[in-house]
Amino acid sequence: MKRQNGFTLIELVVVIVILGILAVTAAPKFMNLQVDARNASLQGLKGAINGASGIVYGKAAIMGVESADTQSASTTVSTAQGTVTTVFGYPTANGDGIMKAVNGLENKTEWKAVATSDSGVDGDAAAGAKIAFTFANKVPAAGGKASDCYVLYTAATANSAASATVVDCK
């Protein structure tokens, strides 16, 4: 009589249960990759905004207009993207300021200016004004508020430099 070698039903069930437990514990880590990627993109945009505003401030300082608190023709700085309006040497929080200073913000295919509780959709040219940017595909319909994640740019004031902060995706 030949003896057949193989797995018993109990052994197969145990292996399937172990694989199920491993899948349940590992799946949440892999499903969160999209949120991590979005947060990394927001951090990248924050870095681009801070870098561009620093470059514009450097150009404004060379021109001697870094202390001007009003927007006028004498407080504009030329960049590769066009003429950037400034307030206290940093880009203003609108389409003529930070959106021209950062390459890619003006085309609105990846990033879009949105309203938050702190900002208007198009920002403002005033000192301390704010404008928020989020992913173009996450903007709510009918001019609603910003999605759960965005980068908020705050224009310079007499006492503080311009800054960008990130509200991470959840």
C-alpha cells in the first residue's frame, strides 16, 4: 500500500488563519500611503513657498524696497514668472504676489487657492493677508471651504516675515 503525502485540512485552515491575521495587521499601513503622499506634497509646497518668498525678499532688499508697507509700482520685483507685488519685501497673498513667485501655482491644474476660516479665496495685497492652497481635485463644488488639508500663506507684517503653515490631511 502506498502512503500519500500532503497537508491535512487542519494544517490548511491554520495557515489560512495566520495569513488572514497578517493581512489584517499589515493592510492599514499600506492603505494610508495616499494620505502620507498628500501630506508630503503639502510639505513640498510649503518649502517652495518659503523658498520663493525668501528669494523675492532678497531681490526686494537689493532694490531697497524691503520696508515698503504699501503696494505700488516701486514695490514690485521681477522674477522668471513675471512681476511680483510685495509688502514689506515679501510677496503679497494674492495672484500678483505669491502665486507668481512660486512656479506652478498660477496654472491651477495641481494647486488651487481656496477659502479657509482664515483667508479669502483670492487673498489680499494687504500686510498680514492670508491665502490657502490645496489640491485642485480636492476643492469642493460651488465655492465651499477648503478641504481638510491645505498650505496657508501669510503675508509679511511690520513685525513678522511672511510664513507658510501646513494643515495635514487626515
